[in-house]
Amino acid sequence: MDSHVLVVADVSCKPEDAEEFGQVLHEFAAACRAEPGCLSYEVFRSEDSPERYVSLEKYADAAAFAAHRDSDHFREIGLARLMPLATARDVQLYDQQAAVRPAGG
């Protein structure tokens, strides 16, 4: 079974902060991608609500995700610069892949 950790983060900010938030989020994503245990980090911006961003993060395992949360860039960019701009945040963690049967099957 796959031991990867998938993180789905849905974060919003004030409309007037959307550009700055996006720039800082992309800076954060680049720093996260450089982590040895980060397998991918993708950022998406809502077309309907430009102040809303969703990131999909994949880490090699729980230890890699723990190292991510203990990193300097997590504190210096994520906590110190992104979170003050955030107005809403929903972060979901998934720790294994599950087989899903096709609809009607």
C-alpha cells in the first residue's frame, strides 16, 4: 500500500490581497518542492473567486510531512507571511490511496 501523504489545502484571502497572497504562496510552494520528502506541490487559483487558492501537496510519508511542518520556510513564509493574509483555511490530510470502483460498476 502507498504510504504517501496527500494534503489538500483550500485557502482564501481578502480580494484586495489576492495578488500578494498568490505571489507568496508560489514562493512557499517553490521552497516546499525543494524538500527531499516533497514529491509534488501544485497551486491552483479559482477562476470564479480569484482570492481562493487550492494547493495539492504530496509527501513521501508521514515523516516527510512532519519535516515539512518543522522547516524554516514553513515558519518564515507559511506561518509568518501567508497565514496573516488568510481569511479562511481548510486543510485535509489523506494518508493512503483507496481503490475506487468506477460509477455503475
